[in-house]
Amino acid sequence: MTSDEIRAEAGAWLDEHWSPDRPLLEWRNLVIDAGWAAPHWPKEWYGRGFTLEQTDLVEDVFNERGAVPAAKIGPRRLASETILACGSDDQKRRYLRPILTGEHTWCQLFSEPGSGSDLAGMTTRAELVGGGWVLNGQKVWNTSAHHADFGLLVARSNWDVPKHQGISYFLLDMRQPGVEVRPLRQMNGHQSFNEVFMSNAEVPSEDLVGEEGGGWHVATTTLSFERRGFGRRPTGEGIQGSHDGKIYREYAEEVALATEPYTWYPQREGRVDLVVPRARETGTIQDPAVRQEIAKLLCLSRGASLASAAAEAKRKAGTTEIIPAGSIGKLAASVIARQASHVHTLISGADAMVRGPESAQGGVIAEVLVSVPAISIAGGTDEIQRNIISERVLGMPKGHRADKGPFRDIPRN
Amino acid sequence: MTSDEIRAEAGAWLDEHWSPDRPLLEWRNLVIDAGWAAPHWPKEWYGRGFTLEQTDLVEDVFNERGAVPAAKIGPRRLASETILACGSDDQKRRYLRPILTGEHTWCQLFSEPGSGSDLAGMTTRAELVGGGWVLNGQKVWNTSAHHADFGLLVARSNWDVPKHQGISYFLLDMRQPGVEVRPLRQMNGHQSFNEVFMSNAEVPSEDLVGEEGGGWHVATTTLSFERRGFGRRPTGEGIQGSHDGKIYREYAEEVALATEPYTWYPQREGRVDLVVPRARETGTIQDPAVRQEIAKLLCLSRGASLASAAAEAKRKAGTTEIIPAGSIGKLAASVIARQASHVHTLISGADAMVRGPESAQGGVIAEVLVSVPAISIAGGTDEIQRNIISERVLGMPKGHRADKGPFRDIPRN
Amino acid sequence: MQTEFSKEQQLFREVVARALRDKSPTDAVRELMASERGYDPAVWQELCGEVGLSGIHIPEAYGGAGYGQIELGIVAEEMGRTLYCGPFFASAVMAASALLEAATDVQRQTLLPGIASGETIATLVVDDLNDLTRVGSSILDKDGGLSGVAPIVLDAHVATILIVVAGSDDGGALYSLGPQDGGVSVEPLEELDPTRKLCRVTLDKASGTKLGEVSDAALNRIWDHVSSALAHEMIGGAQRLLESTVEYTLVRYQFGRPIGSFQALKHRCADLLMEIEIARALVHHAARCLDAVEGEPYAASMAKAAAADAYMSAARAAIQLRGGIGFTWENDTHLWFKRAKGSEVLCGTPTIHRERMMSLLEAAS
Amino acid sequence: MQTEFSKEQQLFREVVARALRDKSPTDAVRELMASERGYDPAVWQELCGEVGLSGIHIPEAYGGAGYGQIELGIVAEEMGRTLYCGPFFASAVMAASALLEAATDVQRQTLLPGIASGETIATLVVDDLNDLTRVGSSILDKDGGLSGVAPIVLDAHVATILIVVAGSDDGGALYSLGPQDGGVSVEPLEELDPTRKLCRVTLDKASGTKLGEVSDAALNRIWDHVSSALAHEMIGGAQRLLESTVEYTLVRYQFGRPIGSFQALKHRCADLLMEIEIARALVHHAARCLDAVEGEPYAASMAKAAAADAYMSAARAAIQLRGGIGFTWENDTHLWFKRAKGSEVLCGTPTIHRERMMSLLEAAS
């Protein structure tokens, strides 16, 4: 199908069916049945077998008409893509539709206090008892876990094999007594994450994804969707605010709930956009020492975005070169955020001691100063990125591994 | 003996014996026999069993009277101290006196092209053939080797034991057909070092120092003298130039020969002393961006020298704390030299493209720019210093070692 | 000029360190930083009255112990280690320094004994905490009273007396005011570093007592003394962070080994140690220069610039090497991070101090 | 505005790279850098006449190929990789840029075809290689001739024509002179980077041909074009150093393993790659902005500043990671190190370009 045909067909369908007066759930079921909810999915699972670019066109048409899309925001997107890629038909049948309708929300239960950079070093225990799985352990950094219905969970089911081989992947019902969710506060005051404690939490055997011991492969599938940006940022945001009506309110609530953990993310990136305006406002743009630092920041920031665009262009052109864009971009983001924080500090001077609504930019600058430390940790530390770049891009050898052999014997906390 | 007694006795002896009209060799033999050549050595070996501080007093008295001291400059000092500490009586008898008289010059033959940071990875081969040792291999970075009579040599005599255990330490006669010395030019144009090639060079069995296989211990003894500054810098320099006469000319030649390789050493440290004068001369001291960089440099430079003085004071006070002064000072010297080079670049601007007598400070600034890369390599790279600091001072664990087991089996170039 | 600590000073440091370890543990810091008052009056009285910390550098003639900036530095350094919460820096450092430099002898005799004993809590009210020599841009003595705004004042909400630097047609002068006096308004601010409380002070024709003239040279000396003490505080905090961070890397395992065995982390800690050692040497040197009235005229600015940079390096490394856990509220690291950030900009950023260094260097040449 | 290289440009790069690999191997560089002339006329003629490099960016009307800064950048980048020794930068970049911006059409038609074919070797004579807009501080057109000193001029010893920027009572203008003309003296200098030859040019009432007026805006455009080409040259050198350094760490064993397996070295190389990728993106962007006459007015300064810093980072790492061997004359690394250092300060240090960036940013706002 050509782009025009897709736009025409989606537009015609919306002309016929879209009405802001429908209840949200009813509307979404209509969208799903018509194959517009996830057009890149296969036809047997609510989709149309579109490419991602074709799917973007459909989203554009929905956006233009102000039509509420299927639920795609937040970790639920990771869940649906993972289940579609690795789940059983039974799992697809039970879970995909309520994700698209928005009835179910999901969370990701991967990291643990003892396994951060070393994700595969997890020690949450999965034991087969009777016909089902019993889970014990603790997860952390779980966005949305406090309101999620289900969780994507990895746990160790075999301690006698090397660490990547003893992991299994589960779909966990969060609404059970064995699961306790506690909010986790960050140093910037936000509570964007949770800790999740499992004490004899139960997972029926049909909610194991893939094979027992095959969970690492499924987990990397989820992570690759995360890296490709699925579920990271909300879509359809443009619709909010510009329309009135119950369906919009329901949708706005859903979006707000899913995006709430991310409100400080622009601050952790350093708010480069505010640097020159702040320097002008304070007059520090006249200070040659400050000008040097601003100029360094602008070079870094502009250069990194140009480099990332160039890498993307090469990727699209189907290059065979190893494209280091992901890790390099992530590492550059850390450098940029640190320099931005440094420059904001120089610009504010003593005023940087004050935070809150009455402080610079309504508190945004203060939030930058206490949020940037996260950028070089979350989603893979700078150290991990440098390992990846040096090994995968530059071809430098891996160092000695101290974590071979049965997991049981590996030194750990 | 009190300080005053030492000064009085040395003074009285000089009053009686010192005369600039004596030939150098005759004079030094007198000094040696009187026990003033190396007063910190034991009485049976030309000394008086003085402490190093007492020995400094004697040197002061010689200096004050303009009396030429024993030969102590350059690697010969490392040779005499090592032989005294680890050599046989026979070796002491044969080698110590001609070192003190200046008749013999020495060089150090430790580093190899294939063993730089990893000094103990040397592959120069020592084989016992008949009653003597036959040496084959290559050494590098050998200051003074082009005029040395003898060399302090380490070589591998056993390939079937772990690497530190198969090394032997030899006194090599440089004046033999099996030894070829080639000058090595550095990127700054100086030729301060040599390469030394050994093709069936011979060492009689009585010139093995210590046991076969015990050479690493002897080598660390030499290195510890080197770290403590023995032989690094000339002593008695004050005497030169201020006096006339044959003995002074002979002595001046000896000093010049020994110190020639070190003329660019101040430049490799960055010539911090020239920064403010140059900035004033060029007017760049008015440039706020340059001022920031100068101020950073002054903080680093002043702070490092204060830190080193504080560590020295603590050491003298006999602290039990681990004093990281050596490696920290060495690492700081690298940071300072780099910043100094950066600042000199900013100050000179386009003029930094020019070198030679007509360029800034008669070429000294240009020499700084092409000499500072050496400071973070020579005498142990920055990387090695950071390893030492983190392991010995901060107590952080060593990483995995890939060079255990028989040397023969260790991967190498 | 002193070049090392005397036995007596080392002993004094041990006493101070022990007192602060006891009186300012991290759970007390967390409690006080969440409180409005921000300090514990009982601990304050104990540290000032019994241990005598707030008068350590105040001459005996004014009720103090008669020691100098070296001893004040020892106190500040140990307070920085433990993040002691209290108006020490506002009262004993900032206000007392100003009084010592610019108040008449009579006024010193009146005001300093209370500060030395801790019964008086004073604070310094100035136009611009970026540059203590900047006088007359806001607070002025004219039309029969003091008027103007001091946008940031330390601990003014608990001060019993405000020491104000104001401009006038005759140049700058020092004044004292009661915080409850007419025309004085004290509003608390939200602090980035909640372990150091801040307020905005607005004066509207307030009638202060003039304590003495304050010359530009005196303002520079006040700035030097305050910078030296603050640099000590910072280096104490930086050292604590280095220690706790190295310790963490030894007990935290990832990939089957303590993370402290990874070369990247080892080298970062080594670099940090070097940066802290250099900064500490400059910090101790600054106090010695001030006490001996010799050495570089910019010694205090070197100390403030180097200590601030080292503290921020330590704070960044402390969070980074702990990974996610270091970014949580529950983990204590952010308390030091915020103190580092707040101190970096208090009384001049490193950039400002480096510029000041060069001005003083050129002025002296 | 172009955002990626066209197929044709990629092909062109391959042609240029192959030619330079053949014609400028390192042993040729070493030979030429030790020679007085500093370049090989046969290679020069081949690269200019046959491959057409020196006219690539010169309009067809003036005997060139009619391409732009992107193609000129490709040439410069590949020359930087191989450290090509020759008067390309002096003639095709500096002098040609000045003529294109400031000479009359007749003069361009007279002078540019020779530069494009390589038969003419031109160079640009200016007062101050730190700031190309600084005109009138030394060389002046007055009293019936050009007088003054240009302390550093590239390749003047082999130039067949000097293009001089001189001040006068009527503002700046461009002149041409023969190096053998009366009142012209060319003295060779000793270069820190012997792969780029330098001279001092002294004019004493020399009678030049006036080629056109040169405005401040034109001088800024000349500076932009020269900076863009130089930034390309630098990024080519930096990339070459990164590649050769990583390669070295893979084959050099210490402690029983390739040194490239040590995390400290891996991370340094990763950081360097990032710095180079960012700088390269800015460099390519600068040429595209210049060709399209859009984008940030300070794009060329961003490129020059970032490329210079990246090249010096690469040069420092290249020596450090090789250890002692990297500091020897025999090893080739120092050739690139010296080119990096010389290029860092040619036509403005990174500090100067960052200040210029901010001026242009504020002027545009």
C-alpha cells in the first residue's frame, strides 16, 4: 500500500467511526477490531502487517483528527511487543487486547538491588511448586509498579548453570498478597520508581514466557524494544488539552498516569535550551569565562545531535558499518548534562542555593542541578557504555570474566 | 657525632688537603681514603657509617669550600648503591672505587622494547655457557649507555618459572664486541637515550649479582634508589663555573656529560615558572578566559608542591599512615605539565607554530609543547601510578592477572 | 609561618571530630534538615558553650579562645565531614569575621562574647553572596534608615542579631539590627541544600546601630576568612565522600567481583584522591597564610576554588560509583552532594575565585 | 541544506583518499618535512593538475571544478589523514578564499585559474593569524606602498604570488605581490610542525596590485571558509590517530594480555571516539552551512574549536597509549601530534573560536 492509500483508508474509517462521544473502552475495541490499534502487528493479532513507517502514518491520521489512539504508553508497550514476539498464543489471546484497550497497565520487573549494571546477576528465586511457580525476592526501579496490573518479571529458576542460562521470564499478576510495592524516592524529591517485594508470589505455569531457563533471551527482546524507544515516551500527546469531552478526559488521565514518572527527565538532561536565555537574563552572557563554558556546551550539544542524525541516516541507508550511535549518544548525553549543570551553576551563582517555585525558572534550574547525576546511571552507566563502545565499535578485547561457571559459585552480595 | 663536629672535621680535613691544583684522580683517591667520598657507606667500604643527613652536611662543607666531590652523578650512583647493597665483596672491591673516582661510568639496562610498564616481562636471554654467561637481546631508554663502561643489566635466565623468578642481574662490560649502542632520538629532537643490542655479549660468572633467578629483588633495589632520587640530579653543581683551574674543568666535563640527557627535563614539566611572565609579556594576562586557565594551573602547581611538602613532613615525623606522596606527586606532575602546556598554547596563540632560538623564550616554549607528553610516561605511566595509588593507598583490589605460571607460556609480543 | 599542624592542633582535631561524630550523626542531620529550625539548640549549646567551638578564633579579649584560622579551619573541616547542621557558619564565621574586621573595639566587646559562647546567633546580611566586596547595590543607609534586600542570608530565621553591610554616601559600614525590629522582614527560602537554612532579608527604613566603617580592604579580608573556613568545610566533606565511596566499591559485587577491582573505578578514585590531596594542601595553606599574614595574597581564593571543585568531583563520583542506589533519597550520598553544590556557589563560585586570584596576583605585582 | 554526503561525494572521497595514500605515504612525509622546500612539485602537479584538487571549490568561471566547501572539506580531511605536505592550504584554501571573497571579478579571472591548476602557488599574508579580521595593525598601504610585517605566513618560500591583506585610510583591501618584488622579504622560520612550512614576510614600501576592498564581513567569511577546511584537515588526522592507536593496543602485549584489554585504555579510546564523532559531525555541518549559506552563523567556529580539541585529545592519547615508543622520533605518532598542535593555534585557538561563537550568536540575536 502506498502512503496515500494508507492515509486515505484510515481517514475514511475515522470519518465513519470516530466520535468523541463514545466511551473510551468501546471506541478502542472498535479500533482494535478494525486493525488500527497496532497496524505493524500481524493480521492474526489485531494488526495489518504494516512497517513501522506505515504505522506512523496511521498515527498521524489519528492525531490530525483528534482521534484517541489505542493505549500504547509506558511499560505496557514493552509488554505487548514482548508477548507478541516471544509469548504463547494463549498469552497473546489473554493479554494483548486488554493492553491495547488500556484496561491493563504493566510494569517491568528486571533490576534488583544486587544486580544493576550486572542485570543477569539477579537473585530473585523462581521455584516450581506443584503446577505453578513461586517467586521470592526483590526488584527495584520499577516505574508504574504502584498502579500496574501485571509485571514483566525475570527470576532465577536454576542456580547450577551459568548465570545467563538459569533465568526464566514470567508474567506476574501484581494484584496478589505475595506482591508488595513500595515507592522509592530519588534525591531530587520525585518518586518515579518503586521497589517490589515478592514473598511466595505465585505465577501459574501458563504465564512462563518461553522456556524455563530461556528468560535471558526474552529479556533482551524487551530491552531491545526499550532501547528502540517503545514505550519510553507517550504518543498522541498532541491530542490532550486541545479537545473537550469525556473520552479525552479519560485519555488524559491515562497519559498523565503513565507520564508522571518522567516529568523531571528533561532536567536530568541538563536543560541546554535554558542556558542562553538564562545567561542573557542574568547578564552573565557578558562574562568571557562563562561564554567559554556556554560555547563548549553548545558545541557538544549541537555536535551530538548532528552525529546522531548522521548515524540514523546511515542506518536508514543500510550501511554495513558498525554504527555506534546508541552508546555514543548515551555517553554524550552524560557529558552534555554535566556541562549544562556546570554552566547553569556559573550562571546562577549564589542563587543556585535556592530551589522551589520562586527560584530560577520556577525551580527548573534547581531541579537540573540535583537531577543530572541520574543521566550517567539510568539505562546503563557511562562505564557500561564505554565498555560497549570499546568492545563492539572499536573491537577492543573484553577483560577477564569472573562470573563464569555455575551461578551458585559466583561471588556476589 | 653532632652536626657541628662533622662540619668541623670535614672542614679541617679540607683545610689540610684540598687544593685545586691536584689532578682530579689523585684528589678523589685522597677523598675516598679519608672516608669523605660516601660517608653513608660502611667503614669497610670507604665510608663512615653516617646517616644520609650527616652525609648531606659533608657535601655542604665541600660545596662551601669549592672542593670537588667524589663522582656521584648519573647512573653510576645507582650502580654503586646497588653493588654495595647486593653485590659480592669481590664486586665491591673491583667496582666501587673506580665509580667514586669517576674512572668508570655506568648505565642502566632494564627496559626493553617489549617490556615497558611490565618491566618484569623482559626477554633478553641469559645462558650459562661454559663458565660464563652469554647474553642476547635488546634494551632501550638507556641514558649514558653511549659512553658507559659498564651496565646494570637484568635478563631472563630461566623461562620455566613465573616471570619474577627467572630474572638474573648482571654487571655488563660495555666495551666488548657483543654490545652495540645506538642513540635514540625523541620527538623533541633530543637524543637522551640509547638502544643497546647484545649479540652473544659475555659476562663472567663473578659478575652475576646475587643468585641466578634472584635478579628481580636486586632490580627493585636499584629502582628504589632511583625513586629516592639517587643519581637523578647532579650534586655539586654549585661548584661549576665559579672557579677556574684544571680540576674544575675536568669536573665540569664530567658533570656536563652526565647531565646532558636531562637538559629538557624542566620543559617536560611544563615550565610553570614562565607562564605568568609570558602572559604579561603578551598581554594575554588581561584575557579573562586565559586568566581562568592560569589560575587553575597555579592552584594545581602550588597545591601539589604543598601536598608533597606536607607528606614529606609527615614522613619525617614517622607517621604510620600510608603516604601516597610518590605516585600522587608523579600523577600530579602530569596534570600540571598538561595544563601548563595548554596555557602556554593559549598565551602564544599562532606563535606556538614557531620553534627555535628566535621563537618565544629562545625556543623554550616550543620545547615545552613537544616535551610534555613524556612526563606521563617516563618513570612509570600515569596508568601505572593510578594502579599504585588505588591499590596501595586506597586499598582497592588488584584486577585479574594474566601473567601467572611459567614465563614461557605467557602471551607476549 | 606554620607548615604543619602542631601536636596541640592534632589533639584539638580529635576532640572536635569525636564531639561531632557523637552530636551530628547522619540520622540527626536528616531530622534537622527536615525541620524548620534546622538545628538542635541543645547540641548547639554543647558545642559552643562546652567544647567552645564558636569562639575558637575569637580573641580572648572578646570572650573567645584566642586561636586563629587554623583552629577555626579544623572545626569547619570536621563539621563538613559530618554535615553538622547549625548556624555555626553564619554566626561564628561570617558575622564574627565581619565584626573582627570592621566593628569598633567597643562593639566587638559588646557583640563577640555572645557569639563566642553561642548565646548570640548572628548572621551576615550582604547584597551579593557572589562577591562580598560588592556594597551599595541594594542595601543603603539613607533617608534615616537601612533599606534594601539581601536575597540570601544564612540562618536569619534563627538569628538573634543581624550584622548588615550597607552602603551610604560615606562608603560602606557595618550595622547591627534585631530581626524583630521595625522595618526588618525575614522570609525563609527553599534550599537546594536543606542542611543549611537560608532566608531573604528585606529592610525598609530599619534603624540599625552603626558598628564601624568597612573599607574595601576589610571586605576582602572578611571574604578571605569566610572563604578559608568554607574551603575547610568542603574538604572535610570531600574526604568523607572519598572514604565512603571507596568502601562501597569494596563491598559491592557485580559480575562476580567487587566493583572496586574494575580499573575504571580504581583510576577514578585515584584521580579523586589526587585532586583532594592538592585541594587540602591549599586549604590548610590558606589558614596558615591568614594567621601569619603572609604568603600569596590570593591563598584563600586558591583554597575556595580548589576545594569546591574537589568536593563536586567527589560528589559526582560518589553517586556515579554507587549507581542507582546513590541517586535515591534513602542513601545518604545526596546530602553531601547538595552541600557540595550549595557550597560551590556560596561566597563565590570557583570561576569567581579564580578571577579574583588573578586580580590579586596582578595587584601585588 | 545537505545533511549527508551524496553518492558522488562519497565516490570523490574514495578517489582522493586513494591518490593521497599513493602519493603521500609516511616516508614521503618524513622526507619532505626534512627538506627546505617542503613539498614534491611532481606530486603537487599530479594532485592539482590531474586529480584537480586545488580547484575543486573554485567556480568553473575561474578555472575550477565548481564544487563547494563540502568537497574542499573532503580533500582537506583526506590530506589531514595522510599529513600531505604541500602548499594546498596556503594556496587553494587561504589565498583562494580571500580572492573569492574580496577580489574583483577581473582579478579573480586573472588569478584563480592558476591556483586551480596548481601552476600558481599563492599564499595569504595577514597581520595576525590569530584573528583574520584584524587588519591595519601592521601592514598598511600608505606613503605609496605596502609596509609592515606578517610574522607568520604559510609556504611563502615557495609561493609564486603573495595575496596581502593591508589596512589603509580607506579601510582594508586585498593586494597581490610577487615574492621577488622590491621591498618584499621572505625569511623561513623553524616550524614546530615541520610538515607545514612557515615564513616571516616583511614589506617595505612594496608596490602591490590592489585586487579589491575587503570588508569586515568578507574577512569573517574568509575566516569561516579557512576554519572549515582546517577543521576538516584536523578531523582527518584525529580519526587516523584513533585508528592507529586502537590497532596498537590490540597487538601490544604487557602483563600477558593485549594492552587494549585494560579497562582504562578501553574507556579512554571510547571517550576519544565520542569526542571525534561529535567534532566530525560539527565539521561536516560547517561545510554544509557554508555551501547553503544557512544554519548557525558560527558553524565554522564550532567546527574549528571542536576539531582542534579532538585532534589534541587524539594526539595526547596516541602517544600515551604507546608509552615510551610513542615519544620517539622513529615512531610516526609525533608527526601527527605536531600537526595537531600547529593546527590548534592556526587561524585561532579553540578559545578564540569559542569567544567568536558567542559574539556571532549574540550579534544574530
